[in-house]
Amino acid sequence: ERAVRCALDMMEDIKRFNVVSQINLTTPITLHIGLHTGIVIAGNVGSDMRMNYSVVGDTVNLASRLAQLAPPGEIYLSSQTYKSVSHLSVTEGPYRLSIRGKAEPVMVYKLQAVKEIFGQDSNRPAGKFFVGREKEVQKIERYLDLSKNKFGFHLFIRGEAGVGKSHLKDE
């Protein structure tokens, strides 16, 4: 889910960059992204003279092939990734694509958007009890009241992974 959301954000960011950039480019910058879910081998690769951290394996290769096949501005999902995010993604497909290095065609989905599920984070079971953030909720409610009176504001919630930022936002 994070990879899908990140890919969509990257597409939006590059579109915005092309509009507001002070750099005069002859053609706009584009992205094409491929996402595949699976096991990878991660670690240092190389020799004593030169060592790099890298990820390798069939999962990485398929994601790379999907990215190569995706037209500019498109995000391709493998069927494995689609299965993980089908409940929250808007897609086209599936399409059967021949992929170099694969004996059989691969089922691919074109990612369009993410469904907004209000009041429930897709990673959290519905109805999970929420405690211990009364001060934070009151602060957010104050800002929401101000916004009803046409005062603009930005509210940023930050913290380590897993501390409940999304849960707080949903609450």
C-alpha cells in the first residue's frame, strides 16, 4: 500500500514540478513505474575494492521490466501487488504482457488511483479501540473548527512508523 501511494505521489509531484519549475526544459520530465511484490535478497554486493548495498532477485527484475514497459506517466502493478491492494486501488486491466525472461505472459494492472476509505485506515481493522490521544484530537478539532470559519491552515502529523499517525488522522 505504501509503495502504491508513493508511486501516485511521485507522479503528482513530477507533474507539479513540470508546471512550477524555473528550469526551461524542451520536454517535461516523466516517470514510468513498475511495482511487484515478492521476496528479494538484500545486502552488500561487490568485492573488497568496491562494495554497494543492493537488492537482487526475480522480484526486482520483474518490477524493473514492468517499469520499462510502462509508458511515461503510467504505473504498472503485477498481479501479486494487485492482490495486496485491490481493495483500495482503482485500476485498468488485467492485461497480458510478454516480459523478457518470463516463459509465460504476466498479468499486469494499470494503476489509476487509490480509493479513499474515510474513517478507517486500510491497514487497521474496523472498530479498533482508540485511546491516549485526547490532547491531539482536541487540537485537531480546534483547527477543524477554525477551518469552518474560513481560516486556512496546514496540519502536519509526524512521528515514527507505527505510532498511530494514520489512526489519529482517521479519528
